[in-house]
Amino acid sequence: MVEAFEDRLDVEAAREILARIKDRTEEVIPAEFVNRLLDGENTVKVWREFREMTVDELAEKAGIGVSDLSAIETGECDGSFGSIKKIAAALRVSVDELA
């Protein structure tokens, strides 16, 4: 009986997740991108490529210089908090997701 109740809770949880995906309040990220993040690849670059943006497009949308963005993506510099905040907003992710 306990197992049946737990199964029902799992089904309800899955339905809630699917509903959030359908109404776009939950985002699905393909394993390819998740694996790149887990492998330690630069988070800004991975998210930019997931959003299908060029360096120029992201720099413009974030209001920062292309050279600054390139330096962040290559690891030459970490970028200021202000720049990271702008990049996160442009990528529609939290600052924590870029950390």
C-alpha cells in the first residue's frame, strides 16, 4: 500500500514537471550541454551556445564589449559582478548558474 502511494506521488510530481515544461516555466536542457557544464567547460560559453547566440550577439545584448566577453569565456578574467549579472540576464539564467 505504501508503494502504491509513493508511485502515485511520483506520477503527480512527473505531471507537474511536464506541465511546467509545457507552459515554459521549466526548461529542459539537453544532456550534451549538461555534460559540458559537468566537465567544467566555461559556463558562459555553454549557455551562450545553448541559447544559439554568437559572441557578438551576447555581448550586444548584455551591453558589454566583445573582447570582455571573450576574455570571460576563455578564462583570461572572471569578469566583474556587474558584467556577469548582465550576461546572466541576457542568457536568461541566474548569476549562480554562471558561477
